[in-house]
Amino acid sequence: MFIREEPKEVPVFHEADICVLGGSCTGVFAAVRAARLGARVVLVEKQNAFGGVATSGLVNIWHSLYDTEFRQQIIAGLTVETVERLQRIDGVTERRNSHSAGYVLNTEELKIELDRLVLEAGVTPMLHTLFVAPYVKDGELQAVIVENKSGRGAIKAKLFIDATGDGDLCDRLGIGQRLSPHFQPSTACAKISGWGVAGHAADDVAGSNKLAGLDLPQALLEHKDEFNIPEGFGWGGFVPGTRDVYMYAGTRVYHANSADGHALTYSEMEGRRQVRAIMDLIRKYGPDNKLTLVSLPSYIGTRETRHIHCRYRLTDDDVLYGKRFDDAIANGSYRVDVHHQEKPGLTFKYLDGEQVYIRPGYPAEKSRWRGGVEKDPTFYQIPYRSLLPDGPYGNVITAGRMIDTDEEAFGGVRVMVNMNQLGEAAGVAAYLALSGSTGFDAVNTDELRNTLRAGGSVII
């Protein structure tokens, strides 16, 4: 059944050089890099704050900025600048030489620093603003329709960066896409006070499942049916400066695609239900723990939805064997990390050939995904081509987890420190396309890499 929406004129809210849709750190960094180079930029975000999964999703871990041996720095740019801003206010804790966490963030402080970054760069921010539809005339994307408390309106721009995470702009433009049949499930995080053995935080800044008188992974395995808690994987990190407020990521919402409106509604409610169920379990079987639920995310932690078809699909071998690219615009060393749909737990694959399957409550299963080689790679790269959507719209680029990758490649590149770099690359590419009056596919990648390097990025 359909109803017909009558055509109507809408006001133009803004005219800009570049419009960035999506205000995660990826989108913010895209907007800031372009604006610092001199472009007029509008940044659109549907939530009440910038930062995406790091803020609205409560995920407070950024991973290592070094190679797997912790000898060579491979990531810098706005990720480092943001960390330095947080360090000045004790809003971040560094975890050195860890494959699990490079930095633990106070994500509430991060919201404020991202506001400051945006305003200092001269970006025009639009919060509580939802992207509705593209406006295409004569085969050219000329504007996007958005809606907020002021009603429905348009943002006209020459170039558009889709940093929506789900690839919403590309989807509504009809650009090719795919959803992995084993897409990684979502997790609703929570901030909980009183966490830690007898009220004392664990030594590991990246967190601990240790509670007073309770082995939480074992308890979850034994009592999951009583509380209807699906098997999954739990981890977390203490909020810097508190030492007893813990960000816990222990829920698992299977087989629900967050790019679907009905499934997203289910995921949000089911994630919250699981948080309560886990706390009820602790109340019953670990009564010595005096826990208080402090906050829940305003958006569930979504790992994977659409992948937009781009000029190059990053393969599993590209990542696992550390392939170098002439047009590389990002580097990463985070292990391949696959949260399974078809079974509980997750699998880590490391660049040195080691593989570990972890199912909480069971011994880790260690093996090798390949034999030894003369020299193990210590990082992988992401090429610029993987951000360029197939199709007729030369003024659109992607930045974020909608990146075109194989399944295992995505398990490595999807983390925030990698996606941050994609945002910076998209923003600089937009400025260069603007300056040359070209589309994104005509941007000179040597010039792109040099401009990124001049702005503080590590380009190898």
C-alpha cells in the first residue's frame, strides 16, 4: 500500500562547497580538514552531538596508532590532535603496547572537543537534522533534502561526503551495495558504576570482567537461559578519572540489520533489555556488587550494515598480507576481529598468522590461518579507490564503515582509528576536487597524499 506525497517547494537552508552527511568522528574529521583548507562546509548529524559510536554509542576505546610491533607510528592527523586535546583535561588514558586498546576516552568530554573542532574550523553544524533524500536534476546531484525542527529544507553543495555509516546517501541514489550474509551483530553498551573487584578497579585500563564473588563470563554461560541472554562476548573500559564507572559492552543483538527501520527499533529495545538482564543476573548471583546503571547509548553500537560498491573492494588478503597501495590514504594495525552471527564469540586473526577463537566460558582455541613467512607484515593500508562509489555521481564520496571490503578485511579496518583517517582523506579529496573543478575520481592521488601529509597525517 502506498500514499502519494504531494510535491512542494522547500527552502534552501544553506549553500556550501561541501556537504558532509553524518557527524561521527569520521564525518567531523572530513569536515574539519576540508574547512581548514578553505572550503565552505556544512556538517549534518541526526543526533544531538558529534562523535557517532564513540559518543552516542558509548564505545570509549581507540586502538593503537602504531604498527603491530609498536615501533612505527602509522596513524596521526586529527586522531592525535583530538587525543592531545583530551589529555589536557584528563579526558583520556593511554594504554601502551596493547593490541586491544590504545586510548580509553571520556566520551562526554569528547563531545565537547568535537564541538570545538567544528566551530574553530568554521564548519556550519546542523545537529538534530535528518537526511531525507537526494535532489538530482539533469542527472546531477545538486542538493540533499533534510528535516529538523525548522521543517524540511535543502542544502545545496558542489560535493557530498556520505559519512552516514549505513551509506544512506548512496543507497537513496541507487548506487550498488551489498549486505554480507554474515554481517557482524550490534552491541548496546552501558556505563555502570561500582564495577570492579570489591569496588576496586582492575589494573588493566582496558577493563576487566572481574566482579566481587562472581566470574561474569562463567555466570553468563551458566545462567543465560534464565535471563534470556544470548551468548556473545563482553569487554569494556573504565571512564578515565573515575576508576569505578565502567563502559561495558556485553550485549549481542543477532540478525538485525540496523539499516532497516524496523530492525533498528528492535535492536535498540533488545539491547537495553539485555543490559537490564545482565545486571539482574549480577544482582542475583553476585549480590556483593553494588552496581548502578549510569547511562545507556542514544544509538546502538552498529558494526556493519551496507557496503557500497566502489572502484576497488579491499580483500581479505590485502589486509592479512599487508598489501601496499600507490593511492593509500590510511594505515591500520588492528587485528582482524570477526564477531560471528552463526555462532557465539569471535575470531581474531593476526598479521603474524596466529588465529584465536574466543567463546566466553571456554578455553581459547588457538591455531594458525597461514604458515610462517620470511617477514610478517606489521600494518595494512586502505586505498583511495575504496572510497569512490560506482555509478554516475562523480561528486559523491564515501567515508566510514560502508567501505567496500570483503568480510574479514572489514573485521580489521572497521575500527574508529582507521575510519577517522577515511574521513580526513575524503575531506581533503573534496577540497582538491573543488579547487580543480573536478569529480572525486579525477583527484590526483599524489597530490591527495601530499596534502594529507602536510596536514599531519601519516602517509606511507
